[in-house]
Amino acid sequence: MNKKVLLLLAFFLCVLAAPVFAAEGIETFGLALGAGLAIGVAALGGGIGQGLAAASAVEGIARNPNAADRIFTPMILGLALIESLVIYGLVIAFMLQAKI
């Protein structure tokens, strides 16, 4: 996406969020929305990152099969670190859900 479109989207989200959070009893909606976004964005980003990492590793092994040992271990380590960030998003979602 274009940077201008993202900036405009962020601006409209901020403008629309102000009246929503000003209403009585709407804080549970905000927490539920935050919990959903936390896990949704984390899963989306983690899935894209893992897909790109695996694709690059397979392409590297296809180009040089002798380097499979040197590519496989860092790939697994990178996938584990990506997955840990997704788990952090899940923990944040559970923490927000507990406040509802």
C-alpha cells in the first residue's frame, strides 16, 4: 500500500475512535477490539514472515543442495523466533480479554 493511504487510514481510525471511547460502557468494546487485533495482526505478520523465510530457505537449498545443513538450522531458529512473537501477541490478547 501507499504510505499516504496508510497515513490516511490511521488518521481516520484515530478520528473515529475518539467518540467511540468517549461513550459510557464502551471500554469493553475497546478491549475486545484490542484483543482481536492483537492476535489477528500477530498471526498475519507471523504467517507472512514464516512463509517468506521458508520460501527463501527452500530456494537456497534448491540452488545449492550441499548447503542444506547450513541453511536448515538458521531457518528453524528464525521460524521459532517468529513464532515466539506470535505467542506474545496471544498473551497480550489473553491479558486484554481478562480485563473485560
